[in-house]
Amino acid sequence: MKQLSLFPEEGEELENESIDICDWGTFKDSLKAPIHSWFTYPAGFSYKAVESSITQYEIKPLEFIYDPFMGSGTTNVVAKKLGISSYGCDAHPFVFKIAQTKLNWDIKLSDVSTAIKKLFALIDETQNQLNGKVVLEDIFPELVLKCYESENLFKLLLIRDSLFGSDISQEMKQFLMVSLTYLLREVSTAATGWPYIAPNKTKIKSSTKDVFSEFQIVTFKMVKDIELVIREAEESYFLAKHNLFNIDSRNTKEYIEDNSVDHIFTSPPYLNNYDYADRTRLEMYFFGYAKNWADITQKVRKKLMTSATTQTLRGDTRYILSQKLQCYAPKIYNILDSAIEDLGKIRLTKGGKKNYDLVVAGYFNDIFEVLQDCYRVLKLGKKAIFVLGDSAPYGVYLPTDELIGELGIAVGFSSYKIDVLRTRGEKWKKNPQRHTEKLRESIVTLTKE
Ligand SMILES: C[S@@+](CC[C@H](N)C(=O)[O-])C[C@H]1O[C@@H](n2cnc3c(N)ncnc32)[C@H](O)[C@@H]1O
């Protein structure tokens, strides 16, 4: 791997034109990379940023890297390829399964071929019996119905149910569910793009794809990806251990020992009203894991740290700035308290009356807990790196990077450094409803000494 400093020193230019660090906070690079591309997670970051950090801080094979907001597993996949051990947490059950699948490289071409044969034998058996008898409206919520032509949805259902009902191994089922998940967006006729599904907008291109053959194409491409990545991986990659947990990273005491981690590389949810639970609404409805909004709130939204108004509830103490934060970081508490007070008033003047005041309180309460836990697990002399964006809800500017840096100091880190990756929000600047603050995406590097 090319030796590259994560951030050039002042005056030093990045020589390689192809290295575009302004995209490191986005999923752009990862969308084209083997394995990383299995699930489009626009909330994800670039695998190149992780590689670069590992090189810069000289993380060695079998040392441990930790991502407390693992998402689709970018950090862990990079670590695995380099023979570095990893920990990863994500509280979102569906996204967690995606990460888990991406880390399983024991899937073999011959086993996949056998599984696909079994699956299609089952599909052949049931297709004729069920044709014309299945009422899709009785099975799927409206959102799913709106995203597909009936013929395609029927085929997707046949794959899903044959998969659920087959006797193939659990890990193979999970692998095939990820390829089916990929296919869901591929063959949809609706503009199922990020961040919100817009089922009334039609995307003509994909409707011509044949579901059964696409499913096989996608699945075999995934196996090829594994073979390719293994060929490029460190020879001893299989010796490294990868411990992934579907848990809340505010407290990992039962899972990760004190002073056991050599590097932390992560991107927490940004304070930008982004609803992670909503991203997987289509998938969760399709697989039958949830039937409606309330179901998703119960199974996902409630489990995640606060970053969106859809998670908040007035009167719930989770959304009142904590006394613990006040005790550890009184100055930051006062800054936040004043912003929260302003937001409490401003929201009443707005049509949507969004609970941004509650989101700010909940966000910093939660991130404070995560920082404390990160400090606990990190070894002395090591770095914790947070890729994040700042925000200005209802025009109240919050320099999230600086605030997190300061909270880091409050929990024990000895110093922090901020490097700006890019400025954001330019495309909105003509909108008179929006604040005029220039937002940025930065990397906050915290040092434990
Ligand atoms: C910005 S995304 C990280 C994406 C990741 N870097 C990637 O490349 O896929 C933040 C993640 O934090 C997760 N998350 C939110 N609250 C959490 C919590 N309390 N504990 C663990 N994970 C959480 C979300 O589910 C989301 O996947």
C-alpha cells in the first residue's frame, strides 16, 4: 500500500492525484470496491481513509482496531485484508448482518453453486403451484408494493421464501440474503435512492432486469469479490480475529476489555437529522422483519444514539442534557445548554416545529458516553479517529468537531486535532430558508497519553 500521511503537513501537497481526501467522509470509493460495494450505505465512509490511517499510525497485523459505529463494516473489512484484528459495534440489527456477512470469507464457489441449485429446484417446485394464487397485497406493506412490478415482486418473494424454507446452512442463507438485498434496489421500478424512498417516482431502466438471472449474477460476483480480496490480502489474514457485536457502543464493558485496542477509526452519526432506521425500511419490510413505522422504531430507531428528530420524545430524560456531562465538561455544557434554549424558542416559530433542541441534548449525551467508552478500551499512546460533520439545525451553528474534541479532553484524552476534509452544504446555499453557515466535514484525532 502506498505510504500516505492521513493529513499532509502544512505546505505539503498530496502528490497522487487519484487520492481525493475530500471524499473520505463519503461512500463514493467504497461503492466501487469489492466486498465494500455489497451494500450501498451512503452513511458509510471511504475504505481508503481507513487504509491510510492504518498506514500512518503503523498498525501492525494482529493488533486491534475498533469501530464503535461499524455500519456496513468498512473498517473491519479493511482490517481483515491487512491481517489486523478488529472489533466492531453497530446497534442497527439489519446493518449489523450486512457487516457480519462481509467479514465471512469462508464462502466457497462450489458451496454457493450447490446452494443456488437447491434454491432454484425449490423455486421450480413452488412457482407453478403458487402462480396466480399469491395475493401480494396480503404479504407486503404498500411501500414494497409500490417499488416493484407484480411479476418481479412475485419472483423476489419466491427467492425469499425458498431461502427461508431451505435446509442450506445458516451462513449461506445470510450470504444469499445479502445478494437478495442488493437485488432489491437493482430491480425496483421506483426511485429507491437515498435518503428517502420515493415510490411514486419511476426508474424505468431497472425494470427490464430478470430477477432470477440477476440474483445469480449478483451472487456469483460476490463470491468472485471474496476470491479477489483474499488474493490481495496479507498472507496471514486468516490469523486475525474479528469480533463484531450488535450492541450499543455507549457501553461495551462486557465485550471489550480496558486498554486492549491499538487504534479507533470511526464515523458516528452526524448531527444532521438523518434517520438510519429509515434507510433500511424497504429491506426490513421485504424480509418481514418489520411491518410499519412503529415496528421499525421499536426494532431499530430506539436502539440507536440520538441523531434525528424522529427518535425524540418530549419529556423523556434521554433528551435532557445530562448532569454527568455538566459535571465533566461544564463549559461545553453551557454552550450546548444555550444552543438548546435557542432551539427551543426558534422551533416554535417554524412550521415543522422540529425537536432539534431534544436532538442536540440527546446527541451530546450519547456521544459523551461513547467517548468515555472509547477512552476506556484504547491503549496508552494510541489514537481515536472520528470522521464527522458539523451542523446548524434551524440556523443554530454547532461546531460538532470542536465540541467532540473538547468532550474527548473531558473524558481523559490528552489532546485533539481537527483536520477539515471538505466544506459541505454548498448546493443549498441559494435556498433562502437555510442558514448561511458553511458546514464542514472533519477528522478529529484524539490522543490518549
Ligand atoms: C455514519 S454510520 C457509520 C458507517 C460506517 N463507517 C460504514 O462505512 O458503513 C453510523 C452508524 O452508527 C450506528 N449507530 C447509531 N447509534 C449507535 C449506537 N448507540 N451504538 C452502535 N452503533 C450505533 C448506525 O446504525 C450507523 O450504522
